[in-house]
Amino acid sequence: MTRSDLELAIYAAQSAGAELVEQYHGREGLDVSTKRAGDFVSNADINAEQSLREILLGARPGDGWLGEESGETTGQARRWIVDPLDGTTNFLRGIPHWAVSIALEDAGELTLGVVHDPLKAETFAVWRGGGITLNGEPAQSSSTASLEHAVFGTGIPFGQMAHIDDHAADLTRLMPRCAGVRRMGVASLDLAYVACGRLDGFWERRLRYWDIAAGLVLVREAGLVVEGWTPGERPEDTGSVITAIPSLFSPFSGLVRGG
């Protein structure tokens, strides 16, 4: 991974984001289908992913690919992991909170992450060892000292997801002990917000790899503790993630894990 890879990813995210903004303002004309209850896809998602693929693989033709809408290629040491429109439901309902998410994986390790919010003109970017930036300026995580002053992000299960009751129990344990919980519907931005100090931590079960890949690079580079649902488990392998600033991780993770 080189810095030019990061510059390429930022350019791709911002280019796709500009196209999505146009479609967002004309979203009434989009073709929309349902993958499962509460999980939608539109031609905006598909077109954005095609644009990202053309830019990224056009510049790096030997790389592999994992995209939410177009699937994956196998056999390459490096691959781009892309969610072209994280927060499709928000996008389709006119809620101005959604993002383009791009990560680069090299030999099984995440090395680069870009989360771009086109409507707010915010680009969160990181390459491993290079520090995190927001619109090119250094960013850092929060310094919240106590759980009672902390604000956390999460995603609430929907439709027929089997872990709805588990998540409700998490909230019952955590909410009386903290300053607040936010459910904004865009996991990539939740993780970016933790990395830059807007949130103090985040947890969610069974996300897709493209939902969290870029955000995982951001929170790790920001110095947060990152685990799966059990210590030693990698979120990359299960899609479940618990992360928080070091001073709060132990009490926070204990509560959401049921301790």
C-alpha cells in the first residue's frame, strides 16, 4: 500500500459521491428493489459501484474486488472492499446521512480506509501508519473520562433478524449507564465518528465486511480498542464489532456483552 493508493481511493469516493448527490436530489425516479425486509438496493447503488470499479481497477488492474452489489473476484493478494452507498434506506427516504466506503486489503490485512460523506463534504481517510484525517487535517478520538459522559453508536436490527432481542438487551444494560446512544443507520460513518471523537464507541452484530472494512482501519489507526463479540475474534471474520476509546472499552464491552 502506498500513499498514492489513498489518493486514488479518495478521488474515487469523491467522484462516486458527486454522482450520488445528483441522484439523491432526483431519487423519486430511481428504480428500487428489496433484497430482504428493510434492505433496499437502487440503480444509484449499482451505478456508484460501477463508477468506483472503473476508477479503482482501471488504475490498479491487477487488484481484486469485493463489492456489495457486484460480488467478488478471488486469487489476488490485494483487493478493494467497497460499499458504494452505505445508508441506502436513508438515501431513499431523503435523510441526509449516507456515505461511500472504500477499503484496501493486502494479504488479508486491511491497510487503507476512506469514508466519504458527500452531502456534508466530509472525507475521513487513513492509511495504516499514516494517521487519520478529516478533509486532509489530522483528527483524533475523544478523551471522555467516564462512561456516564460517553455517547455510543450502534445499529438496531430490523426485519426478521434473529438478534433483535439480544440487541434490545444490550440497550437495556447500557443506556442507564451512559450519556446516550445514537442509531444513525450508516455503520461506516459511525466508525468514522468514533475515530474522530464524535462518538466514544460503537457496537453491532453481524455486519457485512464492506460495511465495516474502511471504518476498522480508521478506528485502529486512531488507537481505539477493537474486538469481535469475544476477545480475540476479528470483526473481519464475523461482522460483529465492539470498539471504544481505551479508557472506556472495558466497562463498555462488559455491558454490551452481558457482563
